[in-house]
Amino acid sequence: MNDFFLNPLHWIGIITASFALAFLPIVLVSIFAGWQLFSKAEQPGWAILIPFYNIYIYTQVIRRPDWWILLYFLGAVPFFGALGVAFLFLIDSLRLAKVFGKSTEFGVGLFLLNLIFLPILAFGKSDYDRYRVIEGELI
């Protein structure tokens, strides 16, 4: 019994399992909300599960040009890349709120509290209208 508490591998397993149990609901909510959001926008919901393709579909939902996906890879650049991606996420959150008929304040909520506002947008009564934004405008 005493060996259990002294063995570091047991502690690593306990900590890993704790993190997995804590983050599993967050991941599931994000997947279900993204699936529903894509479905509302008349895009395939399963696309949320495919890395990089989900970013492409997201840019199509908010009516960004095809090259816009490359801007998300700026995160690989130390420091300034992270600031650039944060700014990109902010303006895309505002635009996502706009195509679903929500206010600018809701877009800021999407940026700051994405885990709360994304399911509200996905499972709420908001309707997608791609013509609420003009392709080429920033927000």
C-alpha cells in the first residue's frame, strides 16, 4: 500500500486521468457546438472533426477569401504570431456573430468566453444568413 503513494508513475497516471476527466466535457461541448454551427450554416457538420479542413469551412461560413486560412498559421511565429492570431480571432468572432444576426457585444462574448457563447449561437434560435456580411470587408 505504501509503495503506491511513493511510485511517481502512479501519480503521473492519476494527474493525467484528472486532466482527461476535466477537459473531456469541454472538448465534447466544443465538438457538438461546432457541428451544430456548421449544420446551421449549411455546411457539413462532420467537418469540425477534420483538422485544417474545419478552419477552411469556418472561413467559408464567415465569407472570408480562401487565402484567409493561411493567416491562422501565423501562430507559429513566436510572440507576434500569437498576437496576430488573437486579433484574427477577434475580428472573425465579430464577423461570426454578424452572419448569425447577433450584436457586436455578442461577438466580443464569442471572443472572450467562447465556450459559453458558441453553444448559445449554435443551439439558439439565431439564423444564418451569409449575405449579412460583404466578402472583402474586414468585420
